[in-house]
Amino acid sequence: MPPRSPPAATPTPGDAGRAQILKAALLRAQGVAWTAVAKEVGASLAQVKCWPARHPKVWRKATLVAEEQLLREATAESVLTLRKQLRSADDKTSRDAAQRLIAFRIAWRNRRPSKARGAAAGKPATLARRVADYLERFTDADLDAMLVGPLLEVRAAAGDGPPGD
């Protein structure tokens, strides 16, 4: 059997279809499996899997909105974790959290759209692109020290160590 080509793009869906696609894109951005997405939005698996090809503009926009929402939530959770660490009885934990929050605030204040991506084409850089551009400045070791190490410390302090402990 020859491979099937993706379905041709179809007209923009109505409001109800758009809402389904937005919800599906959010679930996919969260890592939810296609079968669970189909069940959640009340559509068939085949229908849901075709949405990116049938409605590429709507799907792309919905995916960008979903990814930006997830980044905002992750950023808020990260800041909350650091703020909790500020109140730690351990001076080192408190100092490290303060340094990270200050670094985050400085980076946030100095953020600029990437000239190489988006801005050159007259489009503002998405939050995801700005975060990626910022993180690309650091080595893996720097990122590990800034993000993973403190997270593991918080988890250990809460008695929720890495898997296998």
C-alpha cells in the first residue's frame, strides 16, 4: 500500500473547531498522547492527528499559544520555588536563590527580540524564542548549576529526592 499523503489544507474551522484545536494543541504541548487528546476533545484519533496538516495556520498559532502558556506557568513555578528558598534557614540556599532571582530579573529587564529570528522578518520573537536565546548563552554546566542543582536541593530538602532514592 503506497504511503498516504497528508490531507490538503481545508478552510479555517469555526469557533467550536478552533476551540477543539486549541485544546488539542495545549494537550500535545504538555506531552499528552494523541489517543488521550482525541478522547479529551471528543474527536476521533484520525481526525485529531490530521488537524496539523488540514489547518496548519490554526494549528501553528494554537501551538505557539500553548507553548507560551506552558513557559509562563513554568517560569511562575520556578520563581515561586526560588522565593520559597529565600526563606530557607540555610544561608547558602537563601543566598543562591537571591542570586538566581536577581539574575532572572536582570535578564527579564534586558530582554530584546532576537534580530536573527523573527525581528528581521518584522515579527516579534516569541517568548519561547527569547527564553531559548537567553539559555543558549550558557554552557550545559552553567545551566545545570543554575537550574538542576537547586531543584534537586529543594526536592531533597522536601524529602522528595530523585527517582531511585
